[in-house]
Amino acid sequence: MPTVFSRIVAGEIPSYKVAEDENYFAFLDINPVAPGHTLVIPKRENDYIFDLDDKEYAGLQMFAKRVAEGIKRAIPCQRVGVAVMGLEVPHTHIHLIPINSEADMNFFKEKAVVSSEEMTRIAGVIANEIQSGHPEVY
Ligand code: AMP
């Protein structure tokens, strides 16, 4: 059975997409730790990030870098924090979170309440920032 993230890539489940290329996909986390919290995934299903072969792992990290640069330009923050856990969804994903302090990386604190209109707006701003630097991303 495909993972929920494969179903997002296939367009069977809606998402707030921010970037995509041939092999990778990025979209807003539906339950964000902070506005702009984004997930970056390989399109090919693989549960555990360190099971990716070197080429796909390096490609994922390069794609995540482009997405993080877009987030940094779109959302006022000191930097973009990175986390990988994957205990909930068995499809490799990198969390990219705009942060101003270490406490902003706390996954146990109350989640940000972001309306669907605001999620759409944020995804659009991040997508524009990524594409302005990397036209190969769509
Ligand atoms: P983890 O597997 O622990 O790294 O966390 C999985 C993350 O995926 C959580 O932050 C969820 O909020 C997020 N998530 C689960 N389903 C969706 C979805 N349909 N769209 C966007 N994010 C999701």
C-alpha cells in the first residue's frame, strides 16, 4: 500500500506544495511546529533516510538546501532548522522549520494554528522564492 506521502506525490491527496523536480517533492507540514514548516521527500518510497543510496541521499539534501533557502527568504527567521525522525510516516522526509531559538524546534509544544488560506499563501511565497533562484524546480 502506498504511503500517504506517495499519495500526495500522485495527487491523490491534496498538499500545500512548495517545490518539485523529477525525483523530489516538498510541501507544508499539515500540523506545523511553526508557519512555513516544510517536509522534503524523495518521490521514490523508502522508509529510512539512511537506506537511500548515496546518489539519492545527496540529491535529497541538495533539493532540501534549495527549499531551505526559499523558506529563509520567505519567512522572517534566524535560520532554518533541520530534523529527521520518520517515526510516524514510513516514507523518508526531512523537516525544515523556520526558527529563532532552539525552543522553536520543539515538536512537543502546542502546534501553530495556521488557516488553510494562510497555508496556501505561505506555500505560494516559498514556491516563488525557490523558483526565482532555481527555475528547474516547478
Ligand atoms: P515524523 O514521521 O515523526 O517525522 O512526522 C511526520 C510528519 O508528517 C508530522 O509532522 C505530520 O504532521 C506530517 N504529516 C502527516 N500527514 C501529512 C499530510 N497529509 N500532509 C502534510 N504533512 C503530513
